[in-house]
Amino acid sequence: MHKDFFIYQAQTTKFAAGFEVERAEGSYIYGTDGKKYLDFVAGVSANTLGHSHPKVVEAIKEQADKYLHVMVYGEYAQEKPVALCKLLAEATPDPLEITYLVNSGAEAIDGSLKLAKRYTGREEIVSFKNSYHGNTHGALSVSGNETHKREFRPLLPLVSFIEFNNENDLDKITEKTACVILETIQGAAGFLVPENDYLIKLKKRCEETGALLILDEIQPGFGRTGKLFSFEHFGIVPDILVMGKGMGGGVPVGAFMSSREIMETLSHSPKLGHITTFGGNPLIAAASHATLKEVLESGLMEQTGEKEKLFRELLVHPKIKNINGKGLMLAVNLGTPEYTLEVAKKCMEKGLIVFWQLYRNEYMRISPPLTISMEEIRQGCQIILEVLNEK
């Protein structure tokens, strides 16, 4: 399998691990080497409830016994997609009330940009330096790292970039701006959190100019920061909310959500303003509904703050410069990309899976499932400290 992986499957880097997976359960991935590995990454924030959560697996099995794909998105009423959208509406504040289900976070970003342009009749988009929103052409166009974009130009025109947490840049949002799009917590840049009521000031500027505010909650959403969505910590509600990753509990899904007034503009002039064949797939919706229900009812969100506190108490070492982030979305600064990669490799050898941030490789990613136990946190942090002492 290891050999065939490199021969037949397209690679995204020249240094893929090629780790051979046998099975995964709870906080652990089991390799064909007979070893188990404690997972501090959770599929890059995707496995909200850990691996193979029994309620998610059961929901998938039940739906598979009924039917799979039956019609393109938005034509037939199907139990689980409807239930998922209804539960999202009940769990989020006004004016968020209606959801468009798609296949991935990147597709949801593209759909949200189209929606903002369609509703406002404007063309200009404001995004943020060092932002990351995905790799489709639209999502890449509003991502803020030129190294990752340069070879794929031309991208969308009329996109400008301002600095996260810089209030002096807010006047660059004008009456020509269709939307401002940002990650509530900047992910690839090292889990940077809004400061000094920045989001409140940004929202005010959007309201003054008539621009729509799009919040990308693909990573921090679904309880990872202690709230269902991280914007709930910061005193605002977006005009359009984008979600993905942890929404599916381990299956591919994305969605964007807005008010009925805004969302309905995609249904006419032209009709099929956004269309997707497999968005709202009943199998995926069943898994997503089970995930959301468990996040809302299990008390896991309420435990997130204590788990973050334990990580911060344990991960104290001269080689750790600082720790960014919120909840179970933490970035540990180890100084250089080379050292971070070395630490990640050594942790893997000792049975712990950690990763690095896309743009800021000096930051080691810690984004375990919400279901991780306090004892598992202690075990994993002990391995990290051992490696830091050795290397």
C-alpha cells in the first residue's frame, strides 16, 4: 500500500508521510505497523467527535439502508438534509436562518462570494492578508498568501487585502465593496484571534457602507472554541456564515448560511445561481446532523475551556515561544519551520500525531477532537515535552 500510494495517488508535497492506516477510533489512529497513535490533529480539525464516533457511524448506516443520492441539490425534500438545516437555524442567532449545503468548505466560500455579489450588485471584495479560505479558484483568490497563489494567476479581479486586527485599514471598505470575508480566527497564519473589539468595529464599518460580512468558520466552528461558532465570543453576527470541516464528523461537507432575504437571490435572475449535484447528500447530512446534535447536547463545548487551560499549563518549555488560539484550536510556536517539522516527526515516532500550520510552519498545530480526555491531553503533552528535551 505504501508503494502504491506514491505511484497512483496524486501528492500535494514532496514529503508526504505515507503512514499506513489500519483503523481509527476515538482519539487514536491505528497503523498497519501494529501501533496506535494519539491524534492531536483530528484530520485538521475535521473529526469533531473523534474517529468513528458511534452516533455518527450509526446515522450513516441507517441512512445507507434507506437511500443514497436521489436528485440534484434543492429539488427533493429529504429527511436528514432538512433536519440538519432546521437544527442549524435553531442553534444560531438571527438573522441566520437558511442554509445552503455543499460538498466542502472551499465550495461554500465560492458560493458565499457569489451570494454577496448577487445580493449587493457590487463587484469588489475585501479580504485579509495571510488569510486562508481554500484552493478552488474563488477561494484561492480571496486567500492572502501570494506564494500559494502566484502560479495560478489570473484569479478573481477586484480583490483587495487589509491587515487582520488593524483598525486603520477599515476605511478601505467602501460603498463599492460587495463583501468583506475573513476567518473569525485566522488559521493558516497561526490561529490568530481578534483583539480590541476588532470584529465589532469591522461589522460597524460594513453596516455603514452596505457591504456584507462573511465569516469563515470552517475551522473554529462546531464547538472547537467553546461556542458552536467562534463569532459568538466576539459580540457580532455575520451576514453570511461559512462552515465545513468539523461539521461532518469525518465526512466531506460544507455549507453557507444567511437570512432568507439574502439567500433567496440565488434562486432567480438567473435561476440556479449556485448549483451542486451532491451538496445536501443524505448520507453526509445524516452524519452532519448526528455530529451537530451531539455537540449541542453532550456538554463537550462546555469542557473546551478547561481542556485549553490544561494544554497551556502543561506546554511550558524554553523552546516554546508562545501559544496562539482559543479552545482546542492552538498553535505552538517552536521558532523555526525546520525545528517544528523535526518535532512533529519525532512525536510520530513516539506515538503522537501533531502537524504544522500552512503558512507559518514554525507553529505546531494542536486541534484534537472535542472528545479528547484530560488524561489523553496529559499523555500527549508529555510526549511533546520529551521530544523538546531531546531535540
